[in-house]
Amino acid sequence: MTRTNRIQFSALMFLEFFVWGSWYTTIGIYMTRHGMADLTHWPYTVNPIAAIVAPFFVGLIADRYFATEKVLGVLHLLGALCMFLAPSAVHHPLLFILLLLAYNICYMPTMGLANTICFYKMPDQEKQFPAIRVFGTIGWIAAGLVISFILSRIAGEKAEATALPLYMTAGGGLLLGLYSFWLPHTPPPAADKKVSFYSIIGVDALRQLGSPSFYIFLASSFLICIPLAAYYNFTQIFLDNAHFTNIAATQTLGQASETLFMVLMPFFFARLGVKWMLATGMLAWVLRYALFAMGAPGIVDWMILTGIALHGVCYDFFFVTGQIYVDTKAGPHIRAQAQGLIVFATYGTGMLAGAQIAGSVYNRFLRNAPALGLTQWAHFWWIPAWFAAVVLICFVLLFHTKKT
């Protein structure tokens, strides 16, 4: 991989996650301020729906017929148009949500396509890709800082409550769409291969990887995404009710922590092994929600901020470790299918179930949260805390593997 390629791919990852971070941590506040407080779980429902659709699009169309960089560019341009139109539909909730669905259907396939473009030019993916991927985390952090410290000054109020983050998403998507056409040519990787429905959703990989412990891992991955959906969906609204000002910037503490623990992962991995790395990640979810619950009534800042900062352990120790575990279990011929299976189970079906469950719980306890007070938030956060604790206990008791 040349120095030019390294710069190109770093910029690609930065923009890819800058675009996602521009709306994902603010949309709930925007909807709440525009009469859609009981619908804030829907953006986090259409996103996993798109994640489920993405493998079919990539596997059946993009990977077989078109150059990857061109598909990436067209999808980002279409997505930019959808997001640009979304604020004009704010008083028509169904149309607003449908535009978000259309946007996510355009965006979610691009994550895999961006990786494909990078991998095509990398002779040593395991060593070279992490240094490129970290720019994605930096892009997400940059989006939050721009929203809180630049857009809020332009708006004269919390930018999270305005349409500016959505327009920033559209502008970033437009820039990334145009930039994609200047990326290195990447021919369709499966142009001469037969691709089946079962290989795309990972059924073939499941048949070969199937073991009691792998099934426990897969089930735990699915279940832990239910409380994960509550974090992504409602932390921003919680911070708003708790009178935090720079909400988007505050949430970037999680990404900063993610970067730190990504560096420390080899140290912990050598000492804990797969099982206890995964268990530590799930324990961090329990602690995070417990801190939110205990810190809510009195707005104890250090508890809330510590809960956000635990994101590095939550994400890296469970999801990144899970990807490594699957990679070691799978042979080269089913590696991509196996990773696709985990994405399908977590960011697809897991987050879809989680968004609907979390939305129902929120509407039950917190629809009138500003009037009822932050005590209601404590009741809300204890639910995912106990749910994650049950998943953790079951995992520790049932999952068995050699220390890796």
C-alpha cells in the first residue's frame, strides 16, 4: 500500500464516520423538539433494517456488477439528497421516518464497501487496517465537536435541537460521494462467483462454525444489542433533560475512550482471553446503565460522564473481541460470511429488536420526562442494567472456550 493510498483511505474513513456521527447522536433531540418525542426510536429501527438489507445489496449487486468506488459514490450522493430533504418533512412524521429509512438504505452498504476498497490495496490487512480505521473514530469525534462548538454558535442555541446536524450530514455525504470517484479503482470482487442467499446471511458459516459455545456467543451478541440500542437512542435525550449543554461533544467521550482501549486491547487480551474479554465488555454495559440510573435523580455529573466513557470497554472488549473470536474460528473460505453473520445478528436483528423494545419502555416511563423529573430516568436505566446483567451471568455460566 502506497503513502498516497494510506492518505486516501484515512480520509475515506474519516468522512465515512463523520457523516454517521453527524446525525446519529442528535436526531432524538431534534425529533423531541418537533413534536415526535414518542417516535425517537424509529431512526434506530430503520438503521438496523438497512443493516439487514445491506448484505443482500452488496452481495447480490455491488460485489458482482459494478466497480466498488462507483457504487460507494452513487450511494452517498443519493443518501445526501434524502437527508437534505428530511428537515422539510419534520411536520409529517411518516414521511420524515421514510426519508431516514431511504437514507440508511443508501448509507449502511457503504460501510462494507469502504472496507472493501481499503482491503483491495492492503497486502497485510491485520497490521495496516487498524491504523486506517482509527480515523473513522476521529471523524465521529470531530462531528460531535463541530455540532456542539461551531453549529451551536451559528444557531444561537443547542444545534442538536435544530436541522443543522442533518444538513451537515447531507453536506458531508455530498463531499464523500464526490470524493469516492477519485478513490483507487476496485473491481467487483465477486464478478465470477456464485452468491447464494444462505451465504449472504451467514447460514453456511453457521453450519461450519456451529458448536454449543458459538451458539451461546451468537445469542449473547444478539441479546446485548437490546440494551445497546437504548444507549444510542436515549442517551442524547437523557443528557438534554439533565441540562447538559454540549451534548454531541459530551458523547464523544465514548469514542475517545474507544480509541484508548483499542490501543490497550492486546495487553488485556493476553491476560484475560476471549471469554473474560467478552464478559468484561458485558459487565461494562451493566456498570454504565447503573451509573446512569444512580446519577439521574441528582444529576451527578461524574457518574453520567463515567458511564459515557465506559463506551471504550463496552464496544472494544465485546464487539472487537467478538470479531477476533469469529475470525479465529472461521477458515479463510468462510471468514467474510462469518463476519457478515455477526453483523446480521448484532447491528441488524439485535439493534432492530432493541430499538423497538427500548422505544416501548421509553414511551411507558418517560414520555413526559421533563415534567415528571429525572427520577423517571433512573427507573428507565435500571431496566437495561438488569437485562445486561442477566445476559452476562448466562454467558459466564454457559460459554466455554480455551484461553486465546
